[in-house]
Amino acid sequence: MAYDNSFKYKMITLLCEGKTFADIEREYGISSYTIRRWFRTFNSDGTFNEDELSPNEKMKLELLRKKAAKRELELRKHGTSINESFEWVLQYDNSLTEWKELAEEWIKTIVRNKGNALQALSKFFKEYLIPYEITSSVQEYLSKEYVVPDFYDILFASNKSQSGAIKSAKKLVAFVDWILEEKFSVEDDFGNKLTLAEFHNPFTKYLPDSVKNSNRNESDKNVLPYRYIKDLRNILCPPDATCFRDWKFAQEVTDSPAHGGCWFVVDESRIDKTDSDCVFRYRETSKYERDNKSLPEMVYELWFPGPSVALLTKLLLPLRTYQVRMLDSGEMDTFKYVQPVRNMHGQWVKNDSRLSKGTKNNPFERGVLRKFKDRTTQMVMTGFFINTNKTADINKDESDKGYEIPWQYEEVQYWLAKLRDWQQKYNPISKPTPWTELTATHLGATKDIKILKQMGTATFIFRNPTIPTQEHLPIATDSLKRFWYKTLAKLEESLKSNVNAEKESSLQFVNPNSKRTTYYPLHSLRVSLITAYALEGGVPMPILSKAIAGHARLVMTLYYTKAGISYVTDKMNQGEKKILENDKEVFGRFLRDAKYEQLETSVATNDPIAYQAVINAQKSGASIVISDKGICPKGCFGCDSGGTYVNDDTDKTTYGPVPGFPEQNCVRCRWFVTGPAFLPGLVNHFNVIGYNMGEIGKRVINYQNEIELIENQKFECELNGNVFTKQHELLKYEQLYAQEIQKNDKLANDYNATLRLVDKCMKIIKDTPSKDNVQLVPVGSITDVGLNINNAEHELEQLQIICNGVELYPETDASKAVLQRSQIIDLTLVNNGKKPVMFSLSDEEQLIAGNQFMRILMSRAGGLKDSIPYAVGRKKLEEIGFKNEFIDEIKSIKINEAPLFIDTGSSFNRPEHNNRIGG
């Protein structure tokens, strides 16, 4: 469709007034690409046709062109956030030379997180310094008498991520601190720099109070249910696929030259028609291609499977997108992995690549596929090598960078090996690529040249042959994001058309008003897989922690999966309780005498530093304090230094208060020591956390429903042009929702930490010979101890588990659980024609009476599960012989009755697949 020039000028005017390309596309139905082309042509060449214009019109359009030039700079993201010379600042305002030169000088001093610093400075210039007409004199700006607007409120108040906002704000604070130190300071007699009294950093006072704790309050990401991850895998790579020609969907949706398509023009001689991994086509070119790219009328094109394999890798392994894109093909390795059949282990052979180096005795290994030798079976197996590990790699030799994943996963290995062979055949390189050749487009952010030099060279397995002169460099993130959107859209479409999935037909995975925005961002895949592997698949913790580099956080999904109503079944008698207490004392004596080597194999900890803490505490023994869950070698005074914090962006580890401080949170403390003798206490703690998470989850769902209801009302108001009057109410519920999410995030981590300690205790029981006398099994033999993870079929079942535990572990706060159970019991009494009695008792009496009532029911019904129908009123109490005298039995309760029982003989099972998030 042809548009006249007046319409084009109108679109450009709208852009200058603040509209975005996407806004105009939505309102006028014109593609962003077309509008952007008009805009850039107008800026570079001027008016579209001067012959049509009067002198007055030409003058107006010249003014519009000046506005458009400034607007173009505002819309230009890449140029302003990666340019280290800041020349673009002078295009805005040439009076900012002093600021520009200082920024250029400071950025040269930044080594780590340079990209973040550049983005912060770009924001500072474009959104603060220029639009608010702040003085161009640095000296005047830093003067204590000069009044400056709140930079944090202007630049970062609307940021969705508080941690990201504070990170950028601190960069600007550091920039001004540097200016003060370098340009407005004098040295004293000892060489110390002192800032002159009339100057200060005006940014400091505007930093929010939460800046000190901001790195621990990151927002959660949407978690994609595992069943849909499996569906996405099958959409991308059909279950019966054996070669790249079978990837039909991927070939169709990556056919977009305007947005980084995966088809590229080749000479016919490069095509091997006998190769099933060689996907090619012969097509007619467009007039634009013939006129502007000098292409002939017909061309041969190859399909590049790189982005498709990268996305499949993300769907199979919990890796960051950056880590996937930077993987090494292994073309320099001494040996290479060959796997002829999908899902069947292959073999290692001598590498025939011309880049191969190393010897049999001293092999070179940098590729993503890595050979492992199992120390137990002596079998050769295949795992993975991830060649990037962020800050953990700083100052390491090239050969020491990255980390291994000892996981033989043939599905991933088959396709990675195929892509490696494809690259060698259809996109060969003559030498490894230095990391210094990578730009911010490839790296995601600007990195200092010193860091890139340290990283050496690589043969990138996802190198991109579709971009001329960059065939040796890895694919960019944007191409994967567009592909991810289309794959999710296909999933949504398939669910809508599936008559057997009526409940799922209304699910949305992508934003219908956008061609790129999804409700499940690509980076959330890692969290989704971590959750699925840990909770549904039961992947052993050592493997999982290796695969995810130890940075996973279990979040709110734990409530929806209901994974972990884990408990020691039904009840334990008083004699077992005494044995357990004795075992704890024996364990305490063992700790006072044990050597470091014994501790490593006999106790469970969160951090090896706890072993040394025990050794240090042995000198007096006074600081070894025994609790229900384990032992503190710090005398319960190490909480302020028991927390370990790993920055997900830099991998830097720091130590501080244990999460939840000043309250004790032993299961998350690096000083904490426990063992099999404390299993019942740990399991009780696990149950209590699970209950609290369930209660929070209910509130989260309630707040979420309220938010959705109000947002629907807001949408209707906007649609009908009415005033929306519930903004304050919406903000209130959003704040409450965020608070509950943060609470649940902390509890979920406690939940996971407790489960890890239970796992470690069980492993000690199984691995340690009984003659060592340090396993401290509470009852019976080693083979008699087991734990079981199940779903509670009724809320009362969970409540009873919690209330039983309180008698053994008084430190447990179960007041709400006791109240809820009392209400159920009273309702049951009323439904059976009896008077309610629980409401008239004190909290302690309700606990004891309720436990006794449930024990009577369990003894007559045959167990906890069998007693639930009678306890909740689905069956009559008289059916199991309850008469009027049962109330007297409740009144005669004694606290020394056995509240818990260890079920000897059950196994430790993980949650089944039907416990995952439901649609």
C-alpha cells in the first residue's frame, strides 16, 4: 500500500511527541519496520519531495527534522549504551563537553559490569541531565548550594526490578564519587585524598533505605509447568526425529530475513543432497533482494539449525541463555564424541578436526561434550562442560575456567554432536575465535577488554553463518527470543485446537497484543527446569547442584505442586522419644571428640566450614548447643554470620546474617551440624514449613484473584473511557501480593534446605557401617529407617501431623494449625449430635485434647488416613463404637502419650508427577 508524504510526516510527528514504533503499529496497522525506514530516511536525507512544498512548509519540516534527530537519539538504545566515548552526548547538547569527558575517563577505569555502568550513564544523560535542564557545569552541580532533583525517583522509581534499579543507581553514585576524588580533592600530608568542604555527592541522599539488602529481594519469575516444557520439546524436535530435516516446525518459523532468519544463501556446490542434516531449498528472490543485494533471480539456501538446537538445549538443561550461546564445539579437543543413535550412548574417537590438539596422555578438553570415567564402575561416560561461569572464572587460567556437569543425557548430546558436525561441514573455521572479537551484541553487555583477553579463544558451537563476516561468532539473544515467542504461540494454538484439553484451551502463553512478549520469558525456563527436576523428577541433589551451578531458588511453585507433605508416619511412643533424646546426647558427645575426617562422613552440614567450627568448639564444649533439629557449634551466637549469599549475576559469594535474622534459622545456617539422630526433628520442621507455605499460598491466590478482578475493571474503564477509581486499592493488593511472595520465597528456601539435610542424614544411615557407632539410628537397624513423601488427601491430615509434632517439639509455633483442627473437631461433634468442647479450652488444652481425640479415632479406625472420614464428619462416630463417654476420654488426656511414630520399612520417595502445577 502506498502512503502519501503528508501521512508519513504525521507518523514522524507522533514519534517526536513521544509515541513509540510499537504504539503506532498498534494504532495504525503499519509495521514498525516501515515507520522506522521513513523516520531514518527523513533524518538522513531531509524532506521526501521538496518540489511539493511551500517555503513555509519547508521551514516547519526543518524544525520537525531537528526534533526527529533528537528523538532518534532517545530511541537509539544500542549506540548509547555501548559507546565508551559518549560522542552521542554532544549531539544532544554540545555544552555537555565536560560531563562527556568525565564519563569517558571514568568508564575506562571500570572492569567488572562495564555494560551496566554504560547503561546507567546513558540513562543519566538522556533522562536526567538533559531533559531537566541541569547545569552543564560539573563544579556547580557538585556544589552543596546547588539544588538537584531526586535522581533515583526520576530514573529508577518505575523500574520493575528494585535490585536492578539500585545496581544502576550505585553505578551513578560511584561515578560522582570518582569525580569528587579525582577532580575536587586535595591530598593531606599522608597522601590521603580529602574532598573540598564546599562539594559533595548529591546522589547519596536519594538512595533508598533498602539499598543494603536489595540483593536479597529479587523478584520471582513465572514458572512454566513441566508438562508444557515436554510439549515444547516435541513441537521443536519431534519424538521420532533422527536428523535436522525432521525439524519442520523450526524450519518454517525461522524463515524471516527481516528478523534474523536461519536461511542463508549459498553456492550450489556447498549443498550435500545425500546428507539428511543438510536442509536446503531453491527459491525465487524478491525484487528488493535483486535490486539492493544483487542476488540473482533464483538462489540456493541452507537452513542453519543453531538457534533451534540452542532452544532445545534450554528446554532440556537448566542453563542460562548466555551459557548456552557461548558453548564450545570441541573442535580443538583431542577426542570427539560420536553418537549414531538418538537416546543411546555413543563413543569417543580420535578427533579428525584440523584444529584438534593435545595428546592421548595429555588431552585438550574445552568442548561442551566431555568424557568422564566413573570411579566406581571404571566405565567411560559422557557429560557436559560449561565453559562460562561468570565471576568464578576471573583470574583463572583459560584451562581452569568453566565447570563440569557429570550427567549422561543422550538426548542433548545427540543433537549437540550433530550441530558440531554440521558446523564443521557447512560453516568451517580456520582458527579458534578470540573472545576479544565478541561485541556487546554477542555478550549481552559490554565487557572490559581485560576480561575478554583472559578468556582466550573458543570454537563456538552456535556460531552464526547467516551474518556475513561474523560466521565465526555466536548467535545473539534476540534471535532466540523471537523463536521462543513463536514456539510458545504454537503450543497455545495446539492447546486451543485440542478437543481433549478443554480446560487448557483458554491458557495464554504469549501476549496477544505483542509479537514478541511472552508470559513465560526465555530466562524463566531455567527456573522451571530446576523446579521440575528437584520436585517431580527427584534428581539427586549433587547432580542438580552441579547442573545449575548452585544458584537455584525454589519459589512459590512449591505451594501449587504441594510437593512435600513429608512426615514420619502417624505416631511415636514415649519410649522411642527417650531413646531419641539419648541418641542426641550421644551425638553431642561424638561431636566433642570427633576428628575432622570423622565429621565429614558422619554429620550433615550446609557448609564444610561447620566441621572446623566443631573442631574449634571442642576446646571447651560449652558452645555446642543441642536443639531438636541438630547442634550449633557457635553457642547460638553465629546467626549474624551464618548466611551465604551468591550474586546470580556475578557469582560472588559473601557472608552475612542467616536468612530471617534476628530469628534463628538453623537449616539455612552454614555453622549448623545435624545427623540421623535428629531426623524426626528435621522432618517435623519440614512439615511445619510446608504447612506455612500452604497458608501463604492461599493468601497469594486470594490477592492474585483480587488483582485480576480490579485489573479487569480497570481495562473496562479504559475501554469505555470511564475514570478508574480503584488505583489505590489495586496498589494495596499488589503490595500485599509482593509481601507474601517474599515470605514464601524465604520459606521455600528453608523447605529445600531442610530436605537437603534430611537427604544427607539418610545417606549417612545407608553409607556408614554400624560398627562405627556414629549413625545414631533412633530405633531398629539401619535398614529399618525410611521416610516417605506423600500428598495429604485432606487438610486435617496435614494439621494432625503438625499438632502431633508440637508435643515433641514445643518450640514449634502451630497455634493456627491447632485452632483450625479444633474448629474441625467441634464441627464434627455438632454433626454427630454432641456439644462442641474445643472452643472452651485454652490453647495448650486444645493441643492436648485434639491430639488425644485423634489418637482415639486412629486406634479405632486403624490409622490416620482411615480416621479422616470420621474426623471430618463424612462418617458417623458411632460406626466405630464412639458413645457419649468419649468426651470423658478427651478430658482425661495426658501429655506423655506418644505423639509420633516412625514407620519402619517405608522408602524415601519423591513427589509423583501428579503433584505438579495444575492448569
